[in-house]
Amino acid sequence: MKARGAVLLVLSIFPLAAAVKPAALFGDHMVLQGGMPVPVWGTAGAGEQVTVLLNGQRREVAADAAGKWMVRLADLKPGGPYEMTIAGANTITIQDVLVGEVWLGSGQSNMAFTVSKKAASYAGLVDEEKEIAAANYPKLRMFTGKNLKSYEPQADLQGQWLVCTPETVPGFSAVAYLFGRNLQKELDTPVGMLVLAYGASTAEAWLPRETVAADP
């Protein structure tokens, strides 16, 4: 009992560091925007030192009192695949990272409209089976965010990056897929599509509340 009490006393004096966790956008198969500083953020223990490594770049920062941290990678050149390491009390390795063009597709159901009607009964491309069979574009990736209602801006969201293949493309946004595919082929550079679409949402729902209040 004395030994157990001593352990509890030590833990109360030196609390365990929280695990470093990047936002969901930073995961396997992600695409980062080239030609500009790129923010990478997440959570950790308050004051915890976080190190981010990518293709020879090293960035360090201490998490703030709320456990939030952010670093910015310098001008990135298109290419990859790379490996990103995020280290603190624990270490996370993110595989198959590309650098290229990143575009956002947001809006209503017309942006959520999927490549295959099997993913959404109201959707589906013309000649979808032919389109799906040809959708082998390893340098095209898509992140589809899960719908969430909130009055406040969110630091994270649920979703994952998927490489474009005949197996994954049926659930892709058709508009984002066709745009991303054509752009990737024309520029011959990696392309990442972020799809954040909410059917029947109004334009006001995508604006800061203070903006709507000031200019209804």
C-alpha cells in the first residue's frame, strides 16, 4: 500500500504528458499545398514540445496552455511521396505525403453528388461504370469531411484522405473528382481535393455569424 501511495504521489506531482495528436487533415495519403507556407496543427499536453519533420524541414513549437500547437512549413516544392513525423511525448508517422495543388469543394448537394449512384441514389455520372473502371489516378487524393453543425469555427473535423482508385472513387464528389482529375492530368502534379459540402445548406450558413448580423 505504501508503494502504491508513493506512485500516486509521484504522478500527482508530475502529471503524464498528453499524447501528441495532429488534426485529422494530416494523415496518410494527404496532399499539401506547394508554393506557400503550410500550417500543421493539432493538440498535445500544455507546454509540451512538438517537433514536425518533413523532407528535411524541422519545425518545433511548444503547445499553449490549452494544449494547442501549430507550425508552418516553408515553401514546399511539388513532389513526393514523403514521410511526415510529428513527435512529442509520443511519435506519429504519416505515410505517402504528396505536395502539389490543394482545392476546396464546398456547397450543397450538387457538390456532395457522388460519382456512383450506389453511394447516393440521387447521384451517379453518365457511364459511371466506365468512369469508375478508368479512375486510377494515384496522384489524385480526396478528403471528404463528415457533416457537422456548429455555431463556432472548428479546429478539427472527421474524415480521411483516400487515393483515387476504382475502389474508392464511387463515393467521391463527382464535381471535385472531375475537376481534380483534369487538373492533375493537365499540370502533371499531385492534386488534393477537400470536400466539405452540406446538402440544402444556405449561403449564410457558410459565413461567420457576425458577418450575417452586420449585413443581413
